[in-house]
Amino acid sequence: MLRSQSKDLFARARKVIPGGVNSPVRAFKGVGGHPIFFKNAKGPYVEDVDGNSYIDYVSSWGPMIQGFTFQPVVDAITAQAQKSTSFGAPTEVEIELAEMIVERFKSIEKVRMVNSGTEATMSAIRLARGITGRDKIVKFDGCFHGHGDSLLVKAGSGVLTLGLPDSPGVPNDLAQHTISLPFNSIDQITQLFDSRGGEIAAVIVEPIAGNMGCIPPAEGFLETLRKVTRKHKALLIFDEVMTGFRVASAGAQQLFSIEPDLTTLGKVIGAGLPVGAFAGKKKFMDRLAPEGDIYQSGTLSGNPLAMAAGKALINTLDDEFYATLTRHTDELVLGLMKIAAQTDIPLRINHFCGMFSLFFTKQAEVTNFDQVTQCDVDRYRTFFHLMLDEGVYLAPSAFESAFLGGQHTSDVFDQTLTAAENAMRKLHS
Ligand code: KE4
């Protein structure tokens, strides 16, 4: 496939945008080559500036769970734009989206909207520190919670892709308050709380890790986090920016029946417009200004366009939608595993409703960061480009999850599996 216009645009972009992109993972550093510039998308398909069409499994990193240019979302944005894009004052649509979230998440009584997942997690951390009067936070290696200073420690996603153990610019005085443990390390989290529980404000976790590839929680891991945080009066924060409204209507906390103290959301709740949210019980959320003394704010927080878009999208995400998406995800994963077996390619796939990750490895399972780093990233890189040339757009990094949604129907899977068959045959040769 010719992608000369993307290449030219990338050269032009690099003159005025750092690295030619507005977010590092888009730069293809994880897979080599230059990024693809898109101009159009519909349903499960995206079209690049050279006129090439691809089946998309990036889903704008999660929001497009009903596919691109989903008409109810387009109509909602268009209608709202006619009334104004923003007021800087309260609107009814903000209440409506907050009510939808409260209705679905048992652990949530109040919601504060922000403009990104990063804002959501950094605000949740400040809230937890303010409530407990403690400074230490615990995260897990390979989990990514956005680029807030306290959380850029052994992070996943783009940080992992670029091999940046931590980022310069984060003061040591701050980084020292972040403790990062191996994901799924039940013993280590128990020992940490037994020895230093009284210092810890919060544990923040992706309940299903999606930023080192998709890694499920080990049996008892989330339950242990819930137990030790409750015992030592620290807050448990589920970062469901990726899993919220994706793996189930009420995210991973619904799948695993765990009630965190705070939840962060993003992606799907904005339907592709900039939105994040942090939420929890009244007793925690009412500590936020102007009700309480812990400050957080945002000029465009609760932006009516984004609220209208999120509401229109979430309105279509009912139980039947998730049952179908679960079935479709299983169908695609089974098909890919069959092809790998037929072509004798060692492949593991971790998956949940609407998301999956490919690990090229002979390891029996991939359940933590160390095992992720032992996977064949070069083979992923080659597979990515082979699939691209077959018209399938996967995540441009081995340390990301792939996403599918309501528009990925069986005929789309047939096209995908044919592409995978061709790619894996070439991979093997
Ligand atoms: P944003 O600030 O990018 O909206 O959200 C940060 C964030 C927080 N928590 C989780 C679990 C996340 O996955 C993310 C962002 N996800 C990445 C993709 N893995 C965003 C893509 C990018 O960085 O460009």
C-alpha cells in the first residue's frame, strides 16, 4: 500500500509539532515506519489521506465502541453545537450524563467531569491525599494512568513503548511518594500495607491492565487490594478510563464485583470528544470545592458538546450490546488462535469484552509485566505491518490493547481473519 501523503504530512507535522504528533504513541515508534494520517472513518473502517481503507482495531484508543461517525453521536453533537459549544456555566446535559453513570456504577454516588483521563486520575489522587492527609500512593508496574507527575513512575502505554523508565521533569521529592509494585503481586502489596499502611493515601490500579497489553487481574488480587486499603483506611481507586463502559456496562468493577472508593472514567463517556471523570461515594466527593476544601477545576469540564456525545453513545450501550460484543470478541480471538496454531506461530491472546492483546510468545500465559517484556516485540512489529498492508489497523505498539465495537460484525471478522492468515503465513516464512 502506498502511503506517500501520510509520509509527506508527517514531515510537515514534525516542523511544528514535537515528534509530529500530539501524543507519543501515535508516532509509530513502537512499530517503526511513519504514522498514518487519517481523513475519514465510518463504522469499523478508517480511511487514510492516501485513500487506503483499513479495518480499525484502535478505536481512537477506546471511545469508538459503536464505531466511527456513529449517527446518534453525530446528531447529538450537531444539535448541541447549534446552541453553543460551551457556556462556562452549568447545563442540564451535564446532570444527565452524571445520572447515567451513577445509575450504572453501584460504587458511584457523585461524579466530577474533567477533560481527560489524566485529569481524572491526578484529581482522584489529590482527593485521596486530601481526605487521608497522607502522601504515599501505590501503583503497579506497566499500568498507565495518564501523564500526571505522580503517576509517571514505571508506567505503561507510550512510556513503556518508548522505553522511558520514568520521565525527566518529575521532581524526586514527588516521585518518592509513588510506590510501584509488580501487577498481581498479592504478597508484596500485603507486606507493604502491613509495614507502611498508615502512610498510604491510595492504591490506584487498572482493574484489568490494558496498557502493557491486556493483562487480567490474578485470582484474589483485586480482593486483596480492597481488603488492605479498607483495613488501613487508604482509598482504592479503580482507573476505568479504558475498561469503563467497555468490558461491561459498569466496567471491571461489575465483572469482578469489587466496589472501589473512587473510579476514574474517560474515553467512551466522551464518544471521541475530550472527557474524563472521577467519581465515588458522596462522603468522598463532597470534599471537593466548592462543597469542600480540596480544590479541582476546569474551564471546559462538563462541556455540553462532550456531554451530549457521551449521553447519546451510552444510551445505546445496553445489556444486549455487551452480550453481543462479548460473543464477537470471543469469535475473533478464537479465529486468530486457530490461525496461529495452523501456521505454528506461538501466540497468546488475553481478552475481555471489546478488548484484546496479541502476545507473540511460547510462555504458557502472560499475566504480569515481566512476562510481557519476554514477549517477541519484533514479531509484533512485523505482524503489525503485514496486517497494515492487508488492510487491518492494529495498535502501533505491542504494549497497547486492541479494541472492537458494535460495528465489528462477522463479515468484518472474516476479512480480518483472512488478513491474519496471509500475515501469519508470511510471518512464518
Ligand atoms: P488521557 O489523559 O490520555 O485521556 O487518559 C489517560 C489514561 C488514563 N488511564 C488509563 C487506564 C488509560 O488507558 C489512559 C490513556 N490510554 C492511552 C492508550 N493506552 C491513551 C493513548 C495515548 O496516550 O495517546
